Amino acid sequence: MKVFLFDAARCNGCHNCQVACKDEHCGNDWMPYAAPQPDTGHFWMQVQEIEHGQAPKVRLEYRACMCNHCDDAACIKAAPDCVYRRDDGLVIIDPEKAKGRRDIVESCPHGRIFWNDELALPQKCTGCAHLIDAGQVPHCVDLCATGALRFGDESDFSDEISSGKAVAVDAGGGRVYCMNMPKLFVAGEVWDPFDDEIIEGACVHLVGEGVDRSELTDGFGDFWFKGLEPGNYQLEVSVSNYLGQSKQFRLDKSLNLGDFPLRRA
């Protein structure tokens, strides 16, 4: 069985994979797997940009999104006469049999099937099945400059999958796995309002949700705690010759806790 593996830690948001999909499928007829993709409106491969935090403590996350080729594919259930699974695990919408079947678009819980108005056809990522049949890799993988997107036999990625580092995008299983997806963070800044200067080297202690960590503020007076799970936390700020501060908060999304002005003791 074939799988895609997306490593968020390697993705720089260049959109090469998204452009590659257009290059391979717009204006090209790859029957019996895919009729031509329209120039606009379809994103069989899409790089999504997700913003975490609040200004000025902001981080961007990039995700390469495509059809998950789900093990329990809703599109196959909705139209078993039009949609099928290949022996290598890729799910294909038959371009001939699926004409006029707009209900196939609506069947996908992930929104990864698109409607071609001109051809009256539901369409999606085929995993570049025509290239795989020729012994090549999908074009999106071939043009990924950083190695963030890989493709191969499931056994090629057994270490990542068995260890839990790589997780199937669809909870029910599928042919697309992700790893190193960003978790939540907490950030802030510590400063001296009397001198109107940042405080470098202040100790910031965070406790909650299995976390008990301390960090020192950097040369900008900033602190960052990354890789956090949602939940309740308590943060304490302390430094010699200053009165400390503490803050309790609920973390459901990445937070910039703002300024911590410390008064001299």
C-alpha cells in the first residue's frame, strides 16, 4: 500500500506542491484516472497557512492538504459504482461513470472533492496514479524542494508510523500521514516600567497539563513555551530585586499573554 507523508517541520510554505498539481493536471487528460482540472477553483493539492498567536507573538503553520484516500472512504460509500480503491490504496473517481454526480462532492467530510462545472464532473487528487503506473512519484512530491512531502510504500515509513510520530490525517485511517504538526504556544514579554527597559534573564515558570518548565527571557525580554496541549496553566515570573507576578489561564489556542511589568522590590 502506498502512502503520503507530510512533515510540517520541513515545510516552508513555498506552494511548489500546489503549483505542481496545477502543472500536471490543468489542460492534461490522464484518463482513465482524471479528466483535465480547471485552471481555477480546484485545489486537489492545497497549502493552507494557519496563523497562531496574536501580534507581535505570531507563528505561521503550513499544511499540505489533499484527498486523504481514506480507508473508510465516504465517497466510495456514496457512489460505489463510480468511485473505487486501487490495489495500492489510492481512491479514484472514475471520470466516465461519475459524470453528473454532484452528490459525490457533498459526500466528502474533508471538503477535498471539487465540482467541474464545464465537465459536470466531481474531481480530486488521484495521487498522480498515471505517474505511479509509470514508476514515478506524484508530481507534488517530485517538486517539493524541502523533502516535506514524501511518497512510497507504507513499509518505507514504518518507523514513523509505528512510533506514533506520523499520524493519519483521517481518524479512520488513510493514505496520508502527517508528522511534527505544531502544537500550542504561550508567549509574553517582561519589562521594567520605571526604566522603560526589557528585563533579560527573568525566570518564567509554567505549570499545567503535564508541563513543569522554566525558561529565561531572551535579549528582547521575550519568553516562549512551545509544544503545549490545551488545558489549564499557571505562569509565574520572577527575577532578583523585583516583585514577581503570576497568571492563571486557559489555553485553547496559542496565546500572547502580553506584557509583564515588574516593579522593583
